[in-house]
Amino acid sequence: MPQQKKSQVRFAFKTKLIEWRGPAPFVYAPVPAEHVEELRRVAKVVSYGWGCVPVEAKINGTTFTTSLFPKDDTYLLPLKIAVRRKTNVTVGDNIAVVMTIDAVRL
């Protein structure tokens, strides 16, 4: 049986928070277009369904785990209310995000 190797893919970007009346929590950080192609490649390895991608993200010094999900031509990073309170951000704010994805390769 082949041994699995774990590697990490890291993204850093700035984006503007949006509100979308989809599934809760309604506030999202859209991933900029220049990262989408690489995210799609990584998603083929790590997605657990519907194209969702588990990530660890850091905003304003606060690190949290969540899952990106595909929407239109990008991915959305959901921000739960607990994260928004800790980071003091809301819809319309410009934020800096550092995001890490653990990718397992055979």
C-alpha cells in the first residue's frame, strides 16, 4: 500500500466581504480570480463533496477552520459570526486573508 504524503497549499489575498442570501452565515470573502484555477486543481484532491474545500484561514490575527465552496466563477470563504466578532469585520470591509489547505498525495 503506498504511503500518503501531506503537503500544504497556501494562498494570501485581499478581498471585500459580501453578503449573500445562500446558506448561513451569509457573509463571505470571495477568493480573487487569480487564485481560482489553482484552487480548482487542489479541490480535485481534497474536496469532500459539492466542490467544498476544507481550509484553515487567518484574518486579523484570528485563525479558524471552515470550508470554501464554489459559487459562480470563484470560491467563497464563509465567515461565521464568532469569527466576524473576533476580527471586527463586516460586510463591505476590505480584508487580508491567509489560507492554508492540507493536500494529501499518494
